[in-house]
Amino acid sequence: MTSHSPAEVVRAINALRATGDFDAALRHIDPHSLDQGVASDRAQWRRKWEGILAGVPDFTVTTLHSVENGEWVANRYRITGTHTGDFFGQPPTGKRFEVMGMDMVRVVDGLLVEHWVVAEPF
């Protein structure tokens, strides 16, 4: 990746995560980041992504709009998938879902250092 803009970093993380290349995606995240205000290391990000895929193997994030301002990018996106397994304590429904969400990400020196998200429940 030649660009270190916040939007490019987020796009790279999402694209690599979507292909299952967690190691490559994690290289775009600072080893000591914040996720929803909680100190998170790369192992915690991996566990989060693995937990998502355990409950929703076809989990897809589509970015609809991004707005950058300095170190920050705000994204509006659509999340789709099929809830076939345990999803962070929610038993599987077998149902397909689509929800909308927004997040804000701060990137410093080409690495995600802070992530905040809000999404509709499914």
C-alpha cells in the first residue's frame, strides 16, 4: 500500500479481512490500538474477526461513503450475512440480515490506532 490516508488504510483492512488474510490485515493496525475505547492488541482484533466469522461465515462489509479529515475517516456502510452460528452469545437464527452502520477510524503513520462503531442490531 503506497497511500497512508485513513480511508485507504480502512479499505485495505476490510479487503484483506474479507479474503481471510488476517495476518496482512493486522499489519495495518497498530499493536496498541483502541477499539471502542478499549485497549486492543492485534490478537484481540483477530479473535474479534474469528468470532464474527464463527457466527456469520458470509459476513460482508460494503463501504457506501467515506469522509476524511486529517487523521480521521468516517465511514457509512452496509453489513450483510447469514447468522448460522453463535454470534458473541447470540444463538444462530439461520436468517440472512442486512444492517447499516457508521464508524470513525483514526490512522497515524499508516496504522489504525482508534476505532469507534455504531450499527443497527440484527
